[in-house]
Amino acid sequence: MNICRHCFSCDSSRVRCTVCVHSVFVCVQSCHATKPNMLNVHLVPHTHDDVGWLKTVDQYYYGDRNNIQHAGVQYILDSVVDQLLKNPDRRFIYVETAFFYRWWKQQSSSMQQAVKQLVNEGRLEFVNGGWCMSDEATTHYSAVIDQMTIGLRFLNETFGPCGRPRVAWHIDPFGHAREHASMFAQMGFDGFFFGRLDYQDRAHRMMEKEQELLWRASDSLTPPVADLFTGILPNGYNPPEGFCWDQLCSDPPIRDDPDLEDYNVDDVVARFLLIANSQSLVYKTNHIIMTMGSDFQYENANLWYKNLDKLIHYVNAQQTNESRCSLCTLNISEREIFKCARMFYFAVETLYCSL
């Protein structure tokens, strides 16, 4: 398999910010390596789009009944693709194939070709890849396999090897069962990330720096058949406090005109560094993830990307050798974390459930 990385980076004094992605089969290789002696912060732009919750799937897709919940997935995908095409440094991950399939069918052939190029270059990455993000407590394994098959088959037939998800992503199910981890491992995923777990379990893992583990998800299958590298996300799946730049949020934008009375670049950089360094204290490796997005966000993706571009620029401009911040898709983040985790002792755990 021909594997290549597509990344952009700039050095700084305390934080090093890089825009990175990992793609498969195709690629332009133009990647700046991560720094082994620095804290590498991977910013992951994403949206979480429930395939039915407070509204029907159709209402969520078209943006109907916004008096119930403001959400329109077709506009999210329109806006994200537009912003990715405007700047080759930008990245995005997408999860819910049920929505993407519907959006894809409505696009012109020229737009489909443009999106295929984004996927081939690793700038748009699919994660998980199932029709939806299945519940782990009540769903029968046959239904899980069916919905994963439908989504993954569409991605494979549409995008080929470059569209293959490498990382499982269950950020919103209310608890996790080892049967899912076992299935993900047997499906060939390289890693698994989730955000919800018991608060006492999280507190213990933070104290012991055990938020990365090798999940041994089956007693009956010979290792490593059902072993899966697993990471626990720091904020569920939300951005750090004060760094949500979606139209649904009220955090202030980065005001970078020095003539302004409320110029805030220095304050934003200082707060970001404090959060990054605090987060690094509860993870074992020098690679940490910050999820930049949440429920049905990026309907106006320009708000997010304009501020993320500024954040990376100003953080890097003020730092040199202690940290590195990166706007990334998930696969490169998982690979870098796992590569570093192998240098440490980290637990091989036979978790039964976290419900």
C-alpha cells in the first residue's frame, strides 16, 4: 500500500502549528515532520451531525423546522467544501455517510470531481464511515455490521482507497462496549476515539495519564486480532472553552488589528497556550488532540476557518521550541499519538463496557 502524508507547518517558540492529514494511495508528499521534542497540538475541524434526534433525517438535512433545532446539513457540506477549495492548508473530517451520500447525489459532476481531489489530497477525510454512529448498548451486532457496510461500500465505490476511513470515531454514544471495539478492530481500523466515559474513570485516567490504551476487546480471538489503539478525547468532542467560532457560539473572534482598542491576539495566544499545556499534563505522549467543532457546526465554515487560520498564525509567530500546534485530520493525529505511545508503557486493557 502506498501511504503518503500531506502537511503544512510553521515553527514557533512555544507552540508549533501544523496543518496535517494522512491519506492513502494517492498523494503529493509535502509534509513537515512533527517535532519529537515539542508538544504537538492537533486541531481537528469537525461537525457532529446526528442522523435523527430532535428532528427527522430529512429535516436535519434540509434545515427544516429550525424552531426545534437550528441545523441544516446540506449547508454545512456546501460551506465546508467551499472553504477547503479556497485554501489548501485547511482540513476537515466528516463522519455521517447517510448525509454525505444524499449531498453527493445532488452535486454537479464538476463539484464531485473537486471533492474527489480534496479526498485524494487528504484535505477532506472520512472517519468511521458507517451510515451513522451506532448506539453501543442496544444495537444488535448484525445491524451494526449492516450500517457500516452500507456506508463503507459507498465510500469505496465513490472514492476508492483514498476514501477509506482509517479511524473509528464514536464521540456521542452514551457509553462504549467492547463488542464495538472488537468489530472495529476486525474491520481494519487503525484506531478508535471516543469522548464519553464515567466521570470517575476519566478522573482516574487523567491522574494516571492513561487516556491512551490498547483495548483488547475479545477474550476468544487471539491477539492482536481484536486489539485496537484507543484514545479518549479531552472535551467530549467540543472545542476548548473560549475557542468556538461557529455561528451558534458567542466566543469573541480574533481581533488582530493593533489599532483596535479591543485587540486581543496576545490574550488569545496566552489562553491557548495555557489550555494546551494543561491538557498535555493528563496525556502520556507529546501529541494531543483538540476537537474544533460540535453539533451541526460549520454551516458558515468561514467563521471557523478564518479564526483557526489566525490562531495558528499568531501562536506560531510567538513560539519556537516547546510546542507545535496543527490543523489536522484525524488519521495523522492517531498515527503520531500511537507512534509515540509505543515508546511508553501504556495499558493493554480488557474493558468490558463503560456505560
